[in-house]
Amino acid sequence: MDETLERELFLSKTHENIISQRERLVRQAEWQLEGQEQFQFTLVNKWQQAKKRNKSLLEDIKHFQAVFKERMERPYSADFITLKEQYWSMVEKELPDWKANVKKSKQEAFSPR
């Protein structure tokens, strides 16, 4: 009978170890599942935010393309045309002096000292 009792005690302890090990593994599996669910939730959330941001950016691009197209089709204002003409007349007036200065500075840079 002692042998049977010892065997029973051994089996009981083994059973308890198996149950505790099972509970530990179940908890670990639950933690991993919670972690995966949290990761997936975060991933989905970030994906939705990126999708909204991209949609907004595309709308902005389309809007500005329309604005620029409209501005390009519009004739230039009289002030702009006057400014442009004044700029080019100044360039034509100053160009010979500028070329002479560039030529002079090149000659000075290459002349022996």
C-alpha cells in the first residue's frame, strides 16, 4: 500500500506541475495575442491616418494645379509688363559694362604678379 500511495503522490504532483505549466503557457499565449491585437490596431490606425493625409495632399495638389492653370491662362498685368520691359532694358544697358568687368577680372586673375 505504501507503494501505491507513493505512486499516487507522484502522479498528483506531476499532474499539478502539468496544470501549472499549462496555465503559464495559456497566460503567455494570451499576452502574445493581446500584443498582436494591439500591434494590428496600431498598424490599422496608422494606415488610416496615412490614407487621410495622402487624400488631403492629393486634394491640395489638384487645387493648386487648377489655381496655377488659371493663373497661367490669365494675361499679365500692365504693371508686370512694365516691370519686365524695364528689367530687360536695364540688362541691355548694363551688359557691355558687365562683360568688360568680367574680361578685366579674368585678365587680372591670370596675369603674373
